[in-house]
Amino acid sequence: MNPELKQKIEKRAYEIYQERLKKGISGSALGDWLCAEAEILKDRRMNDGCPRCGRKLLALQDKYVICLNPGCDWKIEAKRMEDFKLPKAVEVKKLWE
Ligand SMILES: [Zn+2]
């Protein structure tokens, strides 16, 4: 990832973190980062977010759409065309390491 883009995501992740604190919503630095990344990376489809936790952290794993928010285990079988355009869970998880 290029440093300029990384800096943008870091800045946005910090804003999300602050908004989250203000609203008293529990979460993690990782969740904030992924949310910021989803907003900033334009080639990554913006999705409706997780029906359970509301975070835009949906990814495709095998034939399922899963939520990557730590602590949320929402999962559904991928059926729609849009589902298959989601980022792959393994690719997203590579960024966590
Ligand atoms: Zn969720």
C-alpha cells in the first residue's frame, strides 16, 4: 500500500475512533481501520454494512458473505451478484498481519 493512501486511512480511522468514543460504541482499532479503508479504497465496493453490527466490514469467504468485525459472527450464503464483488476475506485479513 502506498504511504500516502495509508496516511489517509490512518487519519480517517482516527476520526472513526473518535466518533465511536463520543457515541459510546464499543469496537476495536482493527474495526476502525477496516471501516476507514473501505471508505477510502474506491475500487472496493461500498456495501450496505453488516445487518447485525452495522459496520461496513462484509467480505466474501468461500460461498458466504461474512462480517469481519471482531466479536460479530454474522454470516449468510452469497447469492446476489453484488455479493461476489465483495473483497475476499483472506485478502482483507492479510492486512491485519
Ligand atoms: Zn457484523
